[in-house]
Amino acid sequence: MLLKELLSDYKQTRQALLAANFYNFETLKGITRAAALLERPVILQLSESSIDYMGLDMAVSMARSIIREYDINAWLHLDHGSSLELLQRCLDKGFDSVMIDASEKSFEENVKISSKAVRFAESYNANVEAELGYVAKLGQKQESGEYTKPDDAKRFVELTGVNALAVAIGTAHGFYKRKPVIRLDILNMISKETPAALVLHGGSGLSDEILKGAVINGINKINLATETKNTFMKKLKFLLTHTEEIDLRKVFPPAIDEVTDLIKKKMIIIKPIDV
Ligand SMILES: [Zn+2]
């Protein structure tokens, strides 16, 4: 099933899909194994810096191989694409979905660039995500008090034709320095105003209640990056300081297990297991 079709179904049925960033083979394995164990679909995301780190070919080949091996329903997505050139490179490699992030530009510029991305991705049948509003990036001020306006979201989706829209409802990238003020009421209004699937960036460190509330109020894709990195590295640091073992094949697996546990936990929060 095409990702844009699934997201559109999820919009109707008020469900959300977990979109997890991977950084290397180990985090990829941890994420996909969780999807296999719970038999849940998952979006595998790559940011530009992860593509630079692994190489586009290597990252895509690893992801495709492991999807086959675990026999899971998974899609490849470009997270925070900064240019149409990068989008093209990814789509040519078979990505199912791309994000064009012109959220720091003016509304008009954002519309212009995002519309181009939609037209461009059409022939690939790919899902296109854009962002409207201020979702603080790492190192930026987290509390802006700026939230996406429902009217703007409606107009933006009409003008661009994007399938998915990342909205600013009080979340930020990275971990939260202070308890964020998440406006589920605004989310609910945006959800009613637009046919696009809504995306939550900055899923790391949000409470279970907020995540559940976000899904109930119209979020269809939840991005998780920082928490995965942090979980993996914390365990790895602990292991390395408590062992003389130099066989990396023995040191890495418990850190991979931690990633699997984290992803399973998030998947269950988003959609509890039927008993
Ligand atoms: Zn993001």
C-alpha cells in the first residue's frame, strides 16, 4: 500500500503511525525488530546528516534488506529535506515519502517551494510532507508561543496539495528543557480544517498522555529521533564503562535491545494492543 493511501486511511480512522529515524545498522535493526515483534507498520526516516553519514545507497540498501528479512510493512521517508535536489536523489533511490522543510521561510515562499515538491513527487507517487509553523530545531529557542493557525493550515494544504503537514502545536526537537505547552485544542481545529494527514515533530520526551491525546486530536504520524539516539548511546556508554570486552558483536546487542524496547513501548502507546 502506498504510504499516502495509508496516511489518508489513518486520517479517517484517527490512527497514527510511528516514524522512527535510524542512524546506523544497529538502530535500524532495533526499530525494525520492534515492528516485526508487534506486527506493526513503521516509517523509517533518514535525515540529511544520516544520509551523509551512511551514504544514500548504503542506507537504502540496508533498510530494504532488513524490511525483507523481517517481512514488515515499512516505508522510507526523507526527514527535513532542505532542497528539491535532495528530494530528487531520494526519490530516484525509491523513497516512498519525502519532507520538504521550508518552514523557516515566509508563508508565500513555503507555499512556492512545497508546491514544487508536490508536483515533482507526483510522477513517483510519493507522499509529500511539508511543515507550517515554528517547531524549534536543535539549538533554537523552544518556547516561541507560536502555533500553526488552523486557517493558515487549510490555505496551505489547498495551495500546495501536500498529503502530510507537520504542525506547530508546542513541540520542539530534542529533549524538552521545560514542560512544553501542547495545544491539543489547536491541533483538533487544524485537523478538522484540512484533509492532509498531520505530523508531530518533536515526539521525544512527550508524556504518554500527550502522545495519546495527540492521536485522538488528529495526529497521524509521530516522529521519534532524539529518544532513539539517546537510548542507544546511554546503554552503550554504560556497557563500555563496565566491560573489558572488545568484541563489538557482544557489546552492541544489549543497546540494540534497548532501542527495540523503546520502539515497542511507543508503538503500544500510540495503539494499545487489543486483548
Ligand atoms: Zn522534525
